[in-house]
Amino acid sequence: MRAVVYRKPFDVAVEEVPDPRIEQPNDVIVRITSTCICGSDLHMYEGRTTAEPGIVLGHENLGIVEEVGGGVTALEEGDRVVMPFNVACGFCKNCLAGLTGFCLTVNPSGFAGGAYGYVAMGPYPGGQAEYLRVPFADFNCLPLPEGTEHEADYVLLADIFPTGYHGCELAGVAPGETVAVYGAGPVGLMAAYSALLRGASRVFVVDRVPERLAKAREIGAVPVDFSAGDPAGQIRDQTGGEGTDKGVDAVGYQAMAPAGDHEEPASVLNELVRTVRPTGALGVPGLYVPADPGAADENARHGMLLVAIGALFEKGLRVGTGQANVKRYNRQLRDMITEGRARPGFVVSHELPLDAAPVAYQKFDQRVDGYTKVILKPDAT
Amino acid sequence: MRAVVYRKPFDVAVEEVPDPRIEQPNDVIVRITSTCICGSDLHMYEGRTTAEPGIVLGHENLGIVEEVGGGVTALEEGDRVVMPFNVACGFCKNCLAGLTGFCLTVNPSGFAGGAYGYVAMGPYPGGQAEYLRVPFADFNCLPLPEGTEHEADYVLLADIFPTGYHGCELAGVAPGETVAVYGAGPVGLMAAYSALLRGASRVFVVDRVPERLAKAREIGAVPVDFSAGDPAGQIRDQTGGEGTDKGVDAVGYQAMAPAGDHEEPASVLNELVRTVRPTGALGVPGLYVPADPGAADENARHGMLLVAIGALFEKGLRVGTGQANVKRYNRQLRDMITEGRARPGFVVSHELPLDAAPVAYQKFDQRVDGYTKVILKPDAT
Amino acid sequence: MRAVVYRKPFDVAVEEVPDPRIEQPNDVIVRITSTCICGSDLHMYEGRTTAEPGIVLGHENLGIVEEVGGGVTALEEGDRVVMPFNVACGFCKNCLAGLTGFCLTVNPSGFAGGAYGYVAMGPYPGGQAEYLRVPFADFNCLPLPEGTEHEADYVLLADIFPTGYHGCELAGVAPGETVAVYGAGPVGLMAAYSALLRGASRVFVVDRVPERLAKAREIGAVPVDFSAGDPAGQIRDQTGGEGTDKGVDAVGYQAMAPAGDHEEPASVLNELVRTVRPTGALGVPGLYVPADPGAADENARHGMLLVAIGALFEKGLRVGTGQANVKRYNRQLRDMITEGRARPGFVVSHELPLDAAPVAYQKFDQRVDGYTKVILKPDAT
Amino acid sequence: MRAVVYRKPFDVAVEEVPDPRIEQPNDVIVRITSTCICGSDLHMYEGRTTAEPGIVLGHENLGIVEEVGGGVTALEEGDRVVMPFNVACGFCKNCLAGLTGFCLTVNPSGFAGGAYGYVAMGPYPGGQAEYLRVPFADFNCLPLPEGTEHEADYVLLADIFPTGYHGCELAGVAPGETVAVYGAGPVGLMAAYSALLRGASRVFVVDRVPERLAKAREIGAVPVDFSAGDPAGQIRDQTGGEGTDKGVDAVGYQAMAPAGDHEEPASVLNELVRTVRPTGALGVPGLYVPADPGAADENARHGMLLVAIGALFEKGLRVGTGQANVKRYNRQLRDMITEGRARPGFVVSHELPLDAAPVAYQKFDQRVDGYTKVILKPDAT
């Protein structure tokens, strides 16, 4: 089959690779109809990871069940399904607690958590391809309504819609609250959108790219341009000096210093400590890593960051971190899409055939021509 | 009346000061029968704060209602009461949410939260004295059973028993879980004791003072001597390599480096990140401050600490911080004492008359002669 | 001052009564600008309670602080405030837990809970009047933005908006869930509206009055006309046979039998047991009473109803009951109104001067001329 | 193999039946070493169900994995495991929410929930036998420490320890609270024991059998003999007139009238409404059924019971019902046993070889010779 293969930094290609096959009775094979390129794919693309050449990329996958293993109970050939980016077993201690992003079974490295097509996340080829093997399929496939409707909404259930929602869940966003979301990329916009779906009274979105801020405004959030000055100050000014009840970090360790001229990995965390009012909470779905070879200083290379712990403690803040447990949210979010109550697809900028992947990676990486969220369609021509 | 007054670093005295009086209709005056010296009093004693000479110390207070303001509803002369160290109004946004440690009303400085006898926590003289004025008395007085029984247990409801319990609450300690508590001082022991009361299956307590570790063992915890090597490693070895479900930092910013020869303010936090298993949670009642003039480096002086954010995120940990909201727990903990289900008084080392305060401060500060937790008795001779 | 006084069954009048005055240092006097007639006022109006002639009615009150007691901290003359229908102290065990509808302090009868202008709910005259005395004013007054904007939305914070929301809270309505609300009167509509604000994916509203069902449709709910047949069956048909995740009873003990010809007090409860899927939950803000002299049979007269406990248990349902703890929700709901995220005033049918009260009670009781929710304006002429 | 077979009312026998075998790749076969007789087995034994002759009984099963299906990941031959009485899939909507007692997959009848050896709970033979087939084995087997220690404690993890704990969970029992448990049979004692493990300050246990009340006292609960008068009154007298915070119904629909001379199916529920204070909560693990052919009146035959809904609502009580989701608790409770923090085996009265089953059923049913909880040992002779 054809698949998007990582060859070397800044070089992916659509190549022929062996078809996946049922390896274990709980597997299914899914024919992919939609698969997204994720911002986190760019970490590999840019060569800032230890990903080896040859890996098939893609962890945001939707398609049709093509073949079913002998141990699978609830799925049939022809079912339309979307898979969380996390591969999970469903029966370990963490999966039982709903923390499927930290499955103790699926990653032979001993690391808690697995994913498709991602370095160090286990032996699971990605879905930017014609077919995908899904292990523990009863657990990992979420059924969708038959047909092809809302494909651009449903495919976001694989990662960014639940990841944005997870930011709100980590922060405990409740009806009537005020929320500050840092970052108006796809995940940040999904976090802001989720906050509004959960009944937040006011949601601020901090970024400096005018197009992103415009998107934030469109969905009903208040854009805050940090190039115009201290975002915590701007938000306090708009909240009677109080700050917000909750904050979401949708940026992570590649945050820029306020001046915008170099990375300052804890700058968003520290700005959030200033933004959120005493007793508030922070949700941190934005990625931080324990080893970052590209970091500017020795501490940051080991994931050690200078954080305003004193101020954080004095305010009595709570902080929730970690990658999303997609399975915990995808059913409810699917139902919101099906009933017309959520249309997350507004963040999608391009739908392209699989063969366009090399160009799409390049333009998305350079943030040119409006590439913000790309869906690849392996069955398109 | 007589009261313990801070005069200058390493110098407190029992002096005559004016009697407190009803200043507002919601006040009561309490005749103090038991009042503790707290580890946090030593910050002032050692001159590491901006406390001015003349302040009356003491925020762990128990006594008998002596006089009642005209707006008070539920209290009468003669009632035996214990007061949370936090002064709180009961009706602001934070108090309504149970976050009485962050009251928005009582501190004229604009800071969220008030306390008796403490620098920067509002204009409330302390209770190491014969009498104490208690504002918003219906809210701030917890009634106790008549008499004088269990005085050494009940007085701990003012601060350290709820503060230790708060560490467990911040970490979400649930029945059957494993917990690591760093620090076996009074608060750490109360945290370990609380974890066991909540049904933890195993509680590790990390310290290096043999007497403290012995106390931990007495209450059913597993002592871990960090002078014998890497505590996170010791705990992982005793949990099948997994680490604990939860962790509590009962040390704070004056943590020592593992070698024990100098302060390393984030060392406990970072050790906890290593100790707790992926998906776990940390409760941090241990004090961190945004300004520490005595810190060893410029960053620490501003409360900026080097924290293993990368590892913390990768593990998906949650962190809860901040001083205890005593009011949220003191009623239930009182009932556990009254029914004989809790006897926190095991941490008390000395009960002394008020006049012994200068000696008690000195010996407690030097940790000599077994001074670990002192109750002063203003009515003793 | 002028006030709406209950004289005898089906007879209320606007009469001169003594002005309220500060009786306790924590009191304020509020000049009423908006005060609603509640469906529960009709219980007294119809003579189905033990209310004595002379009682001043009105528990949904909004106005301007006119006079402030000496113990009040956070309010000033001129502040615009809305009061929960519950009178509560703020410091008893139940108030501390946020259960202000069950205050243990304010009702001398020993009953848990107090209210303005309501039989058996304590000595608190109602606010269908020019002025109202508010006890424990710091706790019981919710400040509103200055001015007169959104008066018809804000006044609903006194009761029916939080009461509808409370139904959702009791049922634990979460984002993405399906909900069935029985009753499309003001409280039922507020419950449906709240469910949608909380992110429910689909909300069914059961009634048989076409105008009410039309209102339900307008706000985005699915109307279910029970005169057209078994509502549980209709809802199961629209949920793939499954039933809803959650249910809200906004009808109570005066429920009609399905045929609509006589009262059958447990009919809504039992229909909800059939409507909600296994593991679901019911929120029951709808009133049930332990003594109903007007009931059709001896058991019902004592509040003993025939309930499908066997089916309820087999499905593992959870049930939450009781009048709303308005204080727990009113701040957040206020903020949703202020920010334009909620406009509950859509249920208001009439705004009338106080003198119109006798006619308004009569027409509202008879459900004629579109009287569904009336606001009285004591300052109008 | 030999197994306990139901033949007709009051007649079970140990018979030869076919050995179970792997039927599906996710199955394992367990060699049973301990299996209990449950009070709910007596419903079938007494002929009060539609159980057909030939059914193999037994849903409280512990043993050693003997054979492993090809889809099983985490289990090996020789593993010691205990199985929840619920058979569950691990991936349906209810299992994902932790509500494994209401699995939507395993019961072909369409009913939510499955069990071993129980009428109407699916095609799963029981474990009062030499071997047991366990479907979805990765999900349904809980690993135990190797060896044979604490067998009488661990086997209770299959049902009654988690079921008693579930009663506390349904009622939300929290540290420091007071709890009333109705019924001092094995489940009631486990509920009281669990309440104490969770930190309850005082636990009342209501029964009238002196031996049972003595057991309650032994574990630290307060026995209340209802033959000595109104239990709600007795408990209110011991709680300052207030009643308890929480209540657990461990009796169910076969409750006796206070006089003790006939069944009155809602008598415990209604007594709990009287026992628990306003704002309290009830946990109802005690069985209620929608069809009871043996009931005294027509309503009860359909599970329609006369309940004090008026009083329940006025008090604002919450009620949680349904059979236990054992999987949700068994891991933590296992860890409490392993660490010596819980020893539920104190309720076990007899350990007998499998052949003793007919006598054990008879004596347990008649409550003679101290038969309260019997463990059958298929490998004993």
C-alpha cells in the first residue's frame, strides 16, 4: 500500500510499504478515509526527535473496518470508525482509570502510553496510509454514523478536539467561569471552543498571529494579541484586575519569549501563573519533554525549567498536565458533532490526496499559504 | 494582658499588651487555653521575614468565648472553640468555594488570605496571649465539646492536622492507594496520619532524623531514611518499580540538597516527580514563597525554581498547592477526635506555661531537647 | 409601604404594611425594583397550605440596597443586588457545604431551610413589596452590575434559573449527554436551557401544552407531547431504544396521570425511571411534600407514593432531590448573563406594576392570557 | 468435572458436568480453589426465581489460571486470580465509565449486566466447580500475589467486600462522617467495615440477631438492635437528634416489618429516610427487583413500593442504587488486604470441601449452626 514515510529531516515521501495484516485476534484492519497531519508530527519532520528513517507517520485516523480478528466482538467489516491517537489496552490500571494516554501494556519500552506512527510510542505504524492495523480494536475503535458526513469534524476526534477538551478538563473548566487559553493553533482553538461548549462565561485566547486571533473571535472568544503587550496584564484589565478562573497552556516547551525573538520554554507557564487568579487552575496539554536536544541551555535540554513556584504556591494554584486520554472524551464529543452541537472542523484548512503529503508537510511546517490543519484523503485522487 | 511579642530576630518576650476588645458586631473575644508554636512562626523568629517588632504571635488557638458581639448568632459566653489559623469572611467568592485560605475580604493589603499573628496576613494580633479577638466569629469559631478533654488533640485543628490532611486532599489520596510523604516534621506526620485515616494501603515517610522516622513507624507508616540514599529509588524498590500513586511535599522551599549540606529549594518537588508513578498526583502544602531574601541565588530569591517540568508532563502528573483551607476540614477532623478515631496529639512534645515561650522558641528553633511541637497554656502558672 | 398580602384562598391584595427596618447588625434593607410571582406562590394562593392571612408574599427579589446594618462588610447603599429565595446564615454545617437551601440557623421551627414570604419557612416577609429586609446580608445579597440592564434576566437568579440548573446538577448533566426534562413550565424550561448551556448533546422536554412545547423548541430542545402517547416510549424511539443518560423532574407531586384527567403524584417519577437508561441519574427539583391535605388518597396525603423501586434499582439509577441551593450557582449564572452567554428572561411573559398583583395572581393561577411568568415592578406606576 | 448444580427448590447436588473449554480467544480457564455461597444464591435455592434445573451455581470465584486463549495478553498459566461476580466486556459505554455491573455486551437477553451462575445474567456457568471459563479474561481477572495466603480475604473481593464498599461509595461516605448501615449480614458488615476504612467517625449497624450485632461491635461499629425499638429514633438519640450523614441499605426487598412478623419491602428504605439528616445520602446495594412473584401484594409483585418520597424530597436526600461494579474497587481493596490494612475474612464462618455444598446450602438457608458465610474448596477432600 501507499503510506507517508519519514526519510530524513524535512523529507517525507509517499512510498509503497507492506500492507498491514491481522497479527493478534483482537486486531482489525481499517481502510483509512481521512488522516490528519498534526503539529506534533512536525517534531519528527524537523529532525528534533530520535525518529528513525522508515517510520510511517499519522496518528489522527478515521476509516472503514476492512478485516476483523477472531477475538473482536463489537465490530464488523464496513463499520466506520475513528481511532484515538493513543493505543491502549483497556484493562491495565491506568486504562481502567480512564487514563488511556498512559497505558501500561502497549509500549514494550516500558514507557506509559502508546501511539500510532510516533517515535518511542511503540511498534504501531501510522495511518497516513491506505490501511491501518488497530490493536485491541474493540477498545480502540469508536463507531461513527454510517456514510461520509461530517468527516472533517469526526476525524478531529482522533486527537485535537479531545486534546483541547482535555486542557479544559485538566483545568476543571466549569459553567460560568473565565478562561485564558495561551496559543491559538489548532489545539488552542479546540481548547477555547471546548471551554465555550462547557459553558464558560468568557474565554480569552492569547496569540500574535492575526489570522489565528480572528478565528478565536469567530467562535466567540476574546482575542488577546501578546505582541501588543503583557498578556496577563491585558487580561487582568478586562477582568476587573482579578485574572481568570482557569488557564490552558496550548503552546508547550517551544514557547517564544514575549519579545518573540527566541524560545523561552517556561514563558507560557509563568505567564499563566500571572494570569490566573488565586485558587485557580491550569490545564497543560501543551507538550513538555524530559529531553530536548535542541534546547538553548543545559537545564532545558533535560526538561528542567525555571518556574515561578513561589507565586504559584502563594496563589494556591492547581496544575494538571499530560497528553490527552482521548478515549475518555471521544464518545461524548462525537455525540455533540452528530447532534449538530459542535462543529470543530472550522480549524481545517486543507483536504488533500495522500500524494500531497510532502508538500503539505513542508507548507504546514513553514506556516505558509494558510496551512493550519491538513486532512489527507488516501482514497482521493 | 500578657502576650508573646516579637522583638527582634531570635528574641521574643512575654509582655503586657492592651486587651483585645469587640471592634465589630461580628467579633468575639476568646480566652486562650491552648496555643501552639508553629514551624512557620520560626520564619519570623529567625528574622527571615519583614515582620516588624511588636507583633503578637500565635495562629494556632483554642479557648473559651469570653465576650460576644451584637451581630453574632451561634456563639455564647462559655463556649469552647478552636479557630482556624486562617481569618476568613465566609461570604466572598473564595470562602463560598471552601477556599478560606484565600479569603478576599480580610486582608487590607489586597492579598488573598488572612491569619492571626503573622506578617503580611492582615491586622490580626496572634493568640499566644491571654485573649484573642476573632472576627466573623460565627464563621471562624469551631465549637468543641465542653470541658478540657483532648485539648492537645483539638488545638491541632487550628493548623497542622488540617494542613497535613490538606496535603492528602490536594493529592486526592483515596482508599487503597500508596503515598509518599516528604518530611516527618509535625505537618509531614499529620499528612501521613491523614493518609492512613483515609484508607491508604501504604504510606512512606521520607526524612533523615531518626526520632522523626521512628514516629512515622509508630503510626503505621514506612520510614525512608534519605541519608541512606536516593529516596525515590528506595520507594520504587518497595513498590515493584512502580512508584507511589500520590505524593505530599511537607518540606517546602527550605529543602536540603540530598547531601544535606545546603538548601536546594526545589529538591523535594523534583524528588517527588521521580517518586510518583505516571498519572499520579502531588499535594504541596509545604511552603513556597515568591520572595525569599535569604535564598542562595537570584532566581530563588524571586521564587523561581528549576523544576523537572518535562518529566512531570511526560508522567501526566497533577499538582495541588497552597496553604490549607482549615475550615473545609476542621469539623470532620474534630468529629474523628471526639469519637476516638483520631489522636493527632501524638506529635506534641511539650505543654508549657505562656511564660516559657522565649525558651520554647529558642529550643524549638534549635531542635534541641526534643522540642518538636509546643503548646503554650496561658492559664497555667 | 405597599405590599402583596395573602388574605384568604384566591384572594391577595396590595395593602399598606409597616416598613421593614434593620433588626440585626447583619441586616440590610433593599428597595425592590423587580419581584416575581412563582408557581409555588400559587400553593398558598389556592389555600392548599397552612399559610395564615396577612403574610407578605414574594421570594424572587431584586433591588437596590437602601440601608445597611452595622455588621455588614461588603455592601453599600446604592448597590444593586438579587437575593436567593433561600434565607441562609453562611456558617452552619449545611451552608458550609454549599447546601444553603437547608440552613440550620434561620428557621426557628427547627426545619432545615428558610425563605422569604413563604409558609413555614421562617419569619421573613416577602419581597412583593416596596422594601425587603435581608438578614445575613453579606451572604444573602449577590451584587449585580450597576444600572437597570437585563433586569428580567437577573431577577430569575433568585429562584427559577438556579432551580432549573439545580435539576441538572442533581442529575449530574455533563457535556455530550442526552437529557429528558419532564415539565415545560418556567422551571422545566430553565432546566432544559441549563442542560444546553452545560453542553448536553440533546435535550427532550415533555409537556402537553403547545405553547410550552414551542418555547422548548425555540431554545434548541426536542419537544415531546405526552398527550400523543407514552413519553418514555417516544424518547426511547428517538435514542435508538436506549433512553436518555439523565432525567429531570420539573413537575413534582401535582403530576397528572398520562390520561390527563386526575393527579397521580408519582407518575413523572415513574415515567422517568422508564425514560432513563441503566446507570443514569435523575434530578428532582420538582416539589414533593410530606403532607398534602389535598391528595386523593391516604398514602399520598402523607407523602407516601408508589414508586418503581424494583426497576430503579435494577437500572442502578441515582436520584438527587430537594429544593435548590441558589447561592451555589447564582454567581456563575449571573456572570453568564452579564457576558451575554445566557438570556433566561425568555420565559417572562409579563412585567407589571405592583398594583396589578391581584389580577396577575388570578390569571397566572388560571393559566390564561399567556400568564406564565410575571415580574412585578414596585417602582412602576 | 464436579460442580454444584441446582436441581429444584431446596435441592442442589454436586454432579459431574462437562469441563469448560476455551470458546473465544479472550477466554481463560481457571481452576477454582475458593468459591463462596452468596446470600443471593439462596433466591435461586428457595425457588423464588425462574432459574431452570441444571444451572451450575457460584459467582464468587478465586483460583489458578489453567489455560489461556490466544487473544489474552496479560495472563499466564499459573497466575492466581479472583474474578468479579460481574462478567463484563471492558469496552462498552458502561464499562468505560467504570459501571461494569451494567455491561451492555455480555448479556444476550439485552439486559445490562452479566454474572456467573445466575439466572437471567447470561450464559456463564458458575464457579462452585473445579473449573471456570472466564470471558474477556484480561479485563475480568484480577491478579493476586502468588501462593495461598489470605485466601479467605481475597475471595471476598469477588462480591461482598466490593459490594459493601459500593454501598459506601453510592452514599459518598467521607472521612469524619456518621453512617447508619441497615442489616448486619455479610454485606452489611462489609459496608460498615468499609465505612470505617474510609474514615467514618461513627458507624451504626442495625439488626436484631445478637451474633451479628456482636460482630458489628467487634469491628468498631455501634450496634443498634431494632427489636428494642425504632432504630431511627435510637440513632437520632445518639447523634444529638440530628441523624446520620449517610445511610446504607444492606437488606433490600425482603426486609421485615419492624414487628418482625412479615415482609414489608420498603421498610428499610423508609426507615433510612427517617434516620439520615437533611442533605444526607443513601447507598442502596441491597437488592430490589422489578418482578417478585413471592411478594405479598400486587404492587410489590411488580416492584412498586410505597416510599416516603415527600419526606425524602423535603430532606433533599440523594439516593444511589444498583449492584456493585466490582471491577471499580477490587484492585484497591486487594491492595489493602495485601498490605494488611483490611481483613474482611472475619465474616467467613465455614471453609468446606465442594462435596459439602448440599449441606452448606441447607444450613445457610436456615441460618443454623452459625452458617453465615461459606467458602467451598473444590481441591479439598
